Amino acid sequence: MSIDVTTEGHVTVITINRPEARNALDPQHNKALGEAVAAFEADDDQYVAVLVGAGEVAFSAGADLKQLLPAYHARVRAGESPEWNFGGFTTIQRTKPMIAAINGHALAGGCEMALACDIRLASPNATIGLAETKWAIIPGGGGTVRLPRAVPLGLAMEMILTGDPIDAAEAYRVGLVNRLIDSDKLLGEAVALAKTIAERGPLAVRAARASTLEGTGRPEIEALENEFRHFIAALRTEDAEEGFTAFVEKRPPVYKGR
């Protein structure tokens, strides 16, 4: 049982390795996942990350209902306001893209972690949902914020209020996941996509990601002005100059993140 971290070039793969508990997070795994995500964010040589759960049954069932959730409940009942962050996904200010490889059930906090990723790929046996109202609580890791931004409001409201999940086919139909990929190929396809993104200018990728997220919900003129600021900043980088030079010289660019 662990949070496993491997790297392939500029790509980090973070695996929640607790399949016997459907990759639910107890306090130790919650802390270790947060450390892994923070380490990826801080490593200048790592550009894109893939998050996956061990095995083929579950991406993650979220909080461990026998350990993590009761510990938080006790602290709240004692008058405290503890941090509820699912490995830092709702508190770490990430600048780099992450891909969720949803190999099975992504429920409650597992769904929230997938929603916090920028791109979601899923196996055909995946189910995705926010089950918290079944336990008389609400999603507290970004679920009520991110799900309505990812799917139509009516569907998001139905999923949130009933706690019932949708299957992989429906998730693909409504755009919650980008692709459906056979379980035995899912991680490989996710890493391949991550490597494709990692080949692009890393500073440009981060700026484009930031502009996209920051523009969501803003008035159009504000979003355009913000986009232009990111555009000018990207033009000033050494990578942009390298990109133009490589195009003229008809060779692959060599980006350095500067």
C-alpha cells in the first residue's frame, strides 16, 4: 500500500496503490498523495502528470469511510475546521496539467480528484459520481463547483442531489471524459497523451491552461484581456524564440522552460 511515483521523461505517473480498499484515501495515503502532487508541481523537469488507481476496479472511492472521514467528522464536531483536500487537489495551486486515467469507479472524492485534473480518460467499466448526500454530507473537495462546469447543470444537479453515478458511456456522451479506452491500454494511452503535451513549450502549456481556467465564467472582454496578457508573456520567453527558429530551420524544437 502506497502512493507510487514514477517518471518517464518529463511525465510523472502518480498511482494510488491501495486496491484492496478501492484506492480510498486513509489519512496516510491522503498525506502521501498531497506530497506527491506538491513534488510534481515543484519539479521544474516534470511537465505533465497522470493520476491513476492501482488495479482495474477503482480509480478511487475517495475518502476512507472507516478512517479519514470519521477523523474529520470528529474534529468538526469538536469545533475545528480541518482542511479537506484529497491529497492537496483542492488546496495546491497547480500550474501544470494533469490527466486522470479513470480505471473503474471514481466516486465521491475519487470523482472530485478526477474533476480537478485537466483531461479525463476512462475505461469502459468506469462509473463516475458524487455519492456524498447518501451519507448526509455534501461534496467538499470541489465537486459542487467543478462538476457543473464540466457537464450540463441539470445533469450535475441530478448527480449531486441523488448521489447516483453515471456509467462510462454516459460520461463520454456528455463530455465528462475525453475518451473511452480498454482497461489494458488506458494507462499507456494516458502517458502517451501526457508525452505529447510535454513535447510542447512547457511555459506555453501552463499559460494556455491558466488562461483557459481563468477565463471560465468571466465576461468575454475580461477573458480576452487576460488571454492577451498570457500571450504577451509567452512571446517573451526563450522557448518562443526557439519555437520560431525551429520552425524556420525545419527541425524539432528543443524547449528548456525558459
